[in-house]
Amino acid sequence: MTSCSTHVLDAAAGRPAAGLDVALLAADGTVLERGRTDDDGRLRWDTTLTTGTYGLRFATAAWFAAAGVATVHAAVHLEVLVDGSQPHYHLALLLSPFAYTTYRGS
């Protein structure tokens, strides 16, 4: 059983990105689950992933707009290869209005 979580940090403000909408997508773009990051910028899905390609779509434009911050990102989309024999994928996003980086955490 492979599960997935994310942690989003607002690098420009130096705090978690709370209240950011994120969708977990199948390879064909079908939404498997939707959620919103908690006060610590974290979100975990209950969906069991098998080996294959999945996506995470972070609704960054709406999140920045709600904070009154201009951004160049309409959304951040991560496409990841999942090995279903691994127990968990934690995919973190460090976000600012004009740049972002991601990594697989623990």
C-alpha cells in the first residue's frame, strides 16, 4: 500500500502555506482526491497508489490572490512516478510568488 502527502511552505513569507487547495490526479488527469492544506501547510490523502504516474495540482493563483499577492503561477503541477512497493511518498513544495521548488521528503 502506497500513500501520499504534501507539505507546502510559503518561502517568501517564511511560514506554512495554510489553506492551499491541492488535487491528487491520476495519469490521465482524473481527480482522485481534493484537499486543502492545514494550518501547518500539510495534507495527506487516503487513496492507495499503485505503480504509475500521478499528479499534484496546487491552486496557487487563487491562494496568492486571497492574500493580495501577485504571482506568475496560475497553478503548480507536479507529475511524479510512483513505485507501488514504496510505503509512502511525501512531496513537498517550497513556494514563492515567482519561483518554486519541490522535493521528495520523508
